[in-house]
Amino acid sequence: MNDTAQRPEPGAAAAVVARLRRELGAERVIHEAEGLRPYECDALTIYRDLPLAVALPRDAAQVRSVLRVCHELDLPVVARGAGTGLCAGSMPHPEGVLLNLAGLDRVLEVDPLARSARVQPGVSNLAISAAAAPHGLYYAPDPSSQVACSIGGNVASNSGGVHCLKYGLTVHNVLGVTLLTVEGEEVRLGGAALDSPGCDLMALVTGSEGLLGVVTEVSVRLLPSPPCAQVLLAGFDSVRAAGEAVGAIIAAGIVPAGLEMMDSLAIQAAEDYCAAGYPRDAAAILLCEVDGTAQEVEQHGAQLAALLREQGASSLRVSGDEQERQLLWRGRKSAFPAVGRLAPDYYCMDGTIPRGRVADVLEDIARLSAEFGLRVANVFHAGDGNLHPLILFDAGDPQQVQRAEAFGARILELSVRVGGCITGEHGVGVEKLRSMPGQFGERELRQFEEIKAAFDPRLNLNPGKGIPILKRCQEYRALPARHRHEQPGAAPVAPPPRAVEDAVAELAARVAAAHDEGRCLYIRAGDSKRDLLGRRCDAAPLDVSAHRGVIDYAPGEMVITVRAATPVQEVIDVLAAEGQGLACDPPRSAGRATIGGSLACNLSGPARPWSGSLRDAVLGLGLINGRGEVLRFGGRVMKNVAGYDVSRLQAGAMGTLGVITDLSLKVMPLAQQRLTLAYEMDAAQALATMQRRACEPAPLDGACWFDGRLLLRLSGADSAVQAARRAWGGEALENNDDRWARLRDLTLPQLCGEGPLWRLGVGATAALEHAPAVIDWGGAQRWFPGEREAAAMHDSARRGGGHACLLRGGDRAGEVLSAPAAGVRRLQRALKRAFDPRGVLNPGRLYGWLED
């Protein structure tokens, strides 16, 4: 804390209110108890408190003013959106200001060709899709509260929804955010271009629960609305049979748009609430949605119907039209309020587990229900293992409240014990603070503290939430006991057991010795990128090349865990044997590229705009920081929002934050068919065609131009690929994978060689400049071989909303990446100090100024 800043005494509250009124106007500041009461909690009502005052800014400038006042007075600030959160993440601080962002509710822009929208944080999730609908587009993440929840809150908690198995979480669908720091400084992260250089700050902020900054604007990715969708409703005589059917669906190589499960009590409640037509005699139901072209839906729907019957479904219903599809979903999306009618209150949990353990965990929850004497209804995202047990209780009975909390804590412990996590999408907030040490050890929690301090040294942003502060931390502030993780009477939670491989321990010892002796290390595995992408680093090598091989692979879970020095090609071969692959298709570099190095450089193949990057596939990793501490973040489950997203933060960091030891990755089924269509046209025509085709609901996953030809790659179900081929025409190419592989690995004649090669990442709709030799990523990546003026390349990239990189050749001792803005530079430096305080790892590799 800043010793010169004085926290206001109770009698000084009036002075704080007066300062806020001068900035916002009297009508935008609430300070009387009666007016504060509606803001005392979020949707988890068992945690309540009143703030000192509520600020109601009308725009980003007023948000900045509030933050500056609070920073000057050293006041806590809690940002709030719609208040639909379920973890007490926006519960006010009694000594601070509640910053209500609901008034920033404008859709600023919808860009149909770029398939993006810019919105303020108070815009509701569903309003984004409504604004995009006239253009045939929509926003994919769809939490059950999407009618009310705000996009700012979605970013804070990294929300998912029923369709995230196929379309991803908020982090996969946000292109950029405008963030105000605790001091009120504006920082822009991400933007029109994909994959900004440097460590992935946007991924770190997403899911950070308002602890790192206040979001005032969000840019989101829009998708073409599927022309057809169908829901299959299958009833089962046992929960175990339904759980086994989930595994069978994934094993069949079909990724449904949504895959949900409800147990008997939830079924009865939903039927009583909205009469969706669920089978009341079923012990469990599965709701499985397929979407895409009419041909694709017909093909996958028939496959799934046959599979569900084989798995013993006691009943099967297929939606016949859109009205029936919406009705079947209404029961699931109304499950929470429906269950709410069964008791005065319910307590919703949010653990994520491996899919294969669903039946076991539900049986254990039933035993816990009997032990605590409280009924529980189970509603959850079966496709990604995200549980939502709803514990029924009476908040007016203190004993029931205690039993409900203890019951919930046991469910979270169970989730971690079977290989999962304590929260998949709701966040930690106040509710799960005591469970955090059950998922993370002390070193990980301390690293989280260092991240927090890098953004917010005084711990004023949403204090007492998300990350438990260790007692011995010098920055620990005197929070009320109810805001801390070491609540009175709380039983200590043991950190998870962890085995460290000998090779990892040896690497950690070498890093620790370098830290203690003031030496620097250059991380080397396949050495395929030593003279590519980043600056040259002449430190002593830390050879990790022997640390390779598959640790665990569960095709039914769609997860593989591998050591970091495993060659990408080896991973691809292992997955291909099971009909799976990495959707981002990273470069192979003649077999030398490793999976850890590919993440560190955040390299992806031609499918990047449609299938995401390697960063998007990362679920968790092991890391050795610059102190030589062995850390573990994330996990091996599809959804995990406990703590900061350190795993994705490593994407693009080029090893400057730590030595990656292993990675857990989400894998996907290989496409049933792949076809390339070719067209003769110039670059301008190709760019316009790419933009137009990308807005159509077709299985496009590659669009590039070189040698006067546009290539469009179609990948997916045979019926969908053939339908697009008939509609789009063009010449169907043989050996099409060879062309795409050469583009991916930079072995096309236009890209290979020893000379300089510039890569510009820009918005896909950016104007053509400087005659690129190759256009990739649907227009978002442009290649320029040969000598070029660096300033011209960087200026062109900035005009296109992106960044430039001297990928190969030229002066590798100078800066080779576009310089970030001052605010981003400050945060990157602070994070470098948080992970590697003495600058041991890859000094100068990313930027020359990073260790300053």
C-alpha cells in the first residue's frame, strides 16, 4: 500500500461522495443506505454488503474519473455489470465505491465484412446477436442468463454457455478490449488483427474477475448464423447410461453444437415450469444439438439418433422445426428458475470434471445429498463436463446455510480429486476463495499475487475476490474477515499432491542456480526458431530437447498432455491414429518444431481465423518461472476459470516468462472431407471474395492468395463440403493438402529462402498496400519477402489495425516486432518482473526494452 494515501474515516464518507458528485453530477452518485441496498449482492444472495457509494457513469470518460478519484484516495473499487454473477464476484466492498457499468450499454459498431462488433460493457449478451442478426451473423457464447447478463461481466468471468463445446468460451470469441487500469490509464488489448505480439494480455484479463482493470469496450467475433439446427432429446433409465452416451457421442467424431444433461429432479422442475415435453419418467435426459447446412444436420442427426438408440435411450425425440427446437432448449435454459420454485433458495455449484467421470461424480453427489440432508438437482454442460448441481435450502435457516456451503465445498473438492477444477465459468469471487488452495499450491497462489501486483499494486480493484492473498504477503490489506479466504472456523484445505519428473526438477535447479548467480539462459528445444520471429538471444543455452513424449492421451475426453519438447509432427501422428488433430495445424519446420515452442511463439496454420490458434487449444501447462519454481496452471478439462489464465498468457511470450514443461491441449475430430477450390483473380478480387465467402455458413477453414490464384479450403462433413462446392464453383484441386502444408511451413517459393521476410497481421478487411506476395488467413495475414523499409511496414500494419514482424532475416539485434503502446509496454515489463525478476530467461528475445 501507498503509505502517503489515507483511507477515509467513516466521517469522511461525505467528502468522498462530494468528490464523486463533482466528477459525475449529483444524480449519478448514490450514497444513502436505501439506495445502496439493491447493489448489496449479485445473484448469489447469501453474500451481501453495502458499499460506501455507488457511481453510475454514463461513458468511459466518467469511468476514468471515478478510478482516478479512488486511486487518489486509495479507495477500493468494485466494477459491476448486470449483477447476474453466481460467485459474489461483484459484491461491494464496505469501504469502497461500487462502479456500475450498466449505463454503458451501446452497440457501437457491427462490421459485417469483418464479422465483428464493438460494444460497451453494459450491452447484454443477447443484444449483440440481435444487432448482428440482420447481417446473418450472431455471437456464439450463450450463458443461460444471456437475456440479462452483460458482455463486460462475460469477459470478467470468461462465460461459456450451452454451445461452448463447439464454439468456445468468451476468451475464444473476444477480439479486443479497452481496459482502464486502476490509475485510470487506457490500455487497448487485441484488436482487428489476430495474435498481437508479446504475451497474451487479453487472455489474462479475460476471466480475471475485475481484479486487473475495468473494461470499457469489447470487440467480439461474429459467426455466420447456421442455416439449420436440430435438437435430439434422449431419455435414459439411469444417470450412468446417459453419461456413457456422452462419451460415445464424442468418440464417434461428432462435436455437437450443444450437449446438455439434466437429472430427474431437474426434469420434473423444468416440465412444471414451461412444459417443454421432457419425459417425466426418465432418470436423466440428454439434449444434443447439431447445426450447419441442411445436408450436414441431416447427416449428423441421423448418426446421433442411431448412436443414442445403441446406447440404450428409453425415449428419443427429434425437433421437427425451429419452434420445437426452441421449446426443447427453453426447458434447459429455464432450469435455474424452475428449480428455484422447489425451495426458498438454491446454491449453484460450478465444478468441471473429465467427461468420463460424470456418472461416478453424480453418484457421489447423491450420497453427499443424503449426508447433508439437502436435495440437489443436477443441470450441466455434459459435453465439456461442467457441473451445475443446484443445492436446495432455506437461507432463513442458518443451519441450512452452513450445510449448503459445506455441501458445495465437498462437491468442489470432489471435482478436483477426479482431475477437474473448482469453477468452469462462474468464477471464484468470494464464494470459492477457500477452495482455491485445494486446486493450487502456495507457489501458484504467490505467482497469482505477483500478477495482481503488476496491475494493481495497492490491491484496490475488487479486493477480497478471486485470488486468496497469502497472510505473509507485505501487500496484504486489512479486509473484513468475511472478504478473506481464511474465514473463522474454515478448515484448512491441503494443496493438491504433485509429482515432479526428474527432468523437470533438473531444469528447475538450473534455472534457480542462474537466478541466484545472476546468469541468463536461452531456452532451446528443436532450435527451429532461433533466427525466426524474435530477436537473437546470445545467453547460455538451456537445452530442453530431451523432455519430450506423450504423458497422457484420452481421445474420449478430447485432451492430450505432452511434454513441451515433443515435436509437433509427433503429436499430430499420435492424434491422427485416433481420428483427431490440432485444429490450428501449427507449422512443422521439417519436423523440428516443438509443441512448447509453437505455443511460446503462438504459431498457427492457415485455419487460424476459423479454428483458433494454439493458444485457444491450451487447457493447462507446467511452467518453471525465473526463480526456478515449478508451477502448474489450468488443467485437463475443457473449462477452468479458477485463477488467472497463466497458460494462455504464455502464448507469444517467447519463453520470457517461464520454461514450459508440458501442455494439455484440446483436440478435435479430423474433418470427414477436405477439398480446395481455386480461382484465377488478382489480389484485390481475391480479398473481396475471401470476405464475402467468410460471411456465408459454409465449412470454410482456409482462404489464401498467391501466384494470381485464390484458394478456398473446405473441411467438414462430406455433405456440407459438396454443397459448398456446388454453390461456389471453381476448380477442385488434387493434392490440396500439399499446397496448404507448404504455406503453413513457409516453403512456398514466395516465402522460403534466406532473405528478409515480413509478416503483417492486420484486420481482414484492411486495404491492400505494398503488393503482398501471399495473402493468408482470409486477408488477415500478409507476407512480403525481400528488403523493405521497416518504418513503412510498421506504419502499414498500424493503418490496417494490426502489427508487423520481421519474421526472418534483417537485423536480428534490433527490434523486429511492432512496438506496443506505452500502457501495454508498462504491463509487459511488470509481468516480466513478476515471473522473472532478474531477467534470467530469454533476455532480449521478445523486445530489447523488456528487461529495463
